[in-house]
Amino acid sequence: MASDQVYSPTTAPNPGSSCLLIPSQHLSTKRFILKVLQVLMSLVAFILEELVYTCVQCTPLEFFEFVSFAAFLFTLALVIVLSTKLHTKLIPSWVSKMDFVYTSAMALLFLLASIVFAALNGGTALEKSAAVFGFLATAVFLFDVVIFWRTCGHPFCKGEKAAPSNSNLSAAEPPTETEKLNTGAKAVP
């Protein structure tokens, strides 16, 4: 048909129209899977903790609740930012630093909350399983920090790299003009 010939050469899928940008500069496929696991482990730990209806010592339970919910909520937000075009709205060097600092801090907080909650819970099956998921979430956060460090290095230790160029001029010296522009044009009043 004539209409097929008209539209087929120019109609092509737009590869940049996808909602998810995985892998990207800031998030590899492996780290995306780890981030999703962090969200799921934090959510399960939070749900199990919420199912506990009585507590002997409530402060460790409440601290664990705070950490698990904060980890779930902020990691979900971080996954959305890193896996969509939202990260392009931020300063690129801040994205890596924010990811590294957040993931490291959450690993330490989850470890502390899980240790305290495991040591000072009432001994019910729900409390024990919530603590187990807290330790599993801690392991996933720590593994993500290790993967980040191995693939990207420490974000605060490396200097800003200059953009690659094809010339032999240094970045401090601007190129000199060798010919004048508009040599034959008359000035317009």
C-alpha cells in the first residue's frame, strides 16, 4: 500500500522515550536491583514491626520502626530519582555523593536499629522476624555501598575530571583567534 511506503522509513521508535533509564550513568542494572531489594526488605521489616501489638520495651521497637520506614520511603524516592530523568535536574556530582552518603548512613542506622531491636525485643516470632529482615536489609545496603565503591570509587576523594578535548591546549589557556570574522561585511548602522 502507498501509505505504508510513506510512513515506514520515517516512523521509528524513540529509544529515549522510556520512563526508566536503566542502566544509566548513576545507576547500573546490578545496583538498581540492589536498590529495589533495599526497598522491599525495608518494607517487609516495617510491616512485620507494625504487626507487633504489644511491646515489653517500646523504645527499641519505635527506633526500628523509624529506621525501617525512613529507609523504605527515602530509598524508594532515591530509586525514582536515579532511574528516571529526574537525576538530570540535579548537579551530577551531587547525585553520586548523595547516593553514597545516604546508602552508607542507612546501612549503619539499620545495623544499629537491628542490633538494638534484636537484643531488647519481647521474644515474639514477629519481633524476631522483623529483626532478621532488618539484618537482611543492612546486608543489602552494605553490599550496595561496596559495589558503589568498587565501580565508582569514593565520591569525595576523586577530583573533578575535565572534559576530554581533541586539542593539545591546556584548559587554562583559551584558544587564540587566527582569523578575523566578518572581514568583508559592512557595519550596519
